[in-house]
Amino acid sequence: SDSFAGLAPGAVVKWQMMTRAKEIRNDGGSLVLKDGDIALRMRATLPEAVWSVDPAEGAKPLDSPNDGVQAVSFSVVAPDSGDIGYSVMFELEK
């Protein structure tokens, strides 16, 4: 769980995790990471969270390469109150 208080309205908070999962798919507001027989479902407690999947490439040409690694993330915009709270839950699937 993460919580932030006193953010400027409109500030963007990003949650991110790296993975080597071979298959990643959006499934009804959650994200499923699969590698072989193992599948992990991730979901955020924020209904406005939209998952994104991007290659985990370095920001600069001299950064270490992350071959086969992807970044899964979502961003949330701070409301007028400046307070954000959320959890990311993980569940193994069979």
C-alpha cells in the first residue's frame, strides 16, 4: 500500500514494477503476468488505474540494457485534496 498527502493538484504518481514474464495481458481492470505454468494477477485498488506495459529500456544510451524485461505500471493524477492512497494486490492463478 502507498499513500501520499499534500501533493499539488494534478501531480502524477506512477507505480511501476519490472518483469520477465513471457505473456502479459489486460483482463478486466487487472493485469495477468504469465511465464510457463505460473500466472500472477495484479490489480490496483484504484478504479481509475489504467495498466501500461513498456519495454524496460534505459533512458540514456549508456544505461545498462534490460533485455527481455518489461515495465508494468499505472499512473494516477492527484485530486484537489492532494491525497492519494492505493494498494496493488497480487494473486497466483492456476
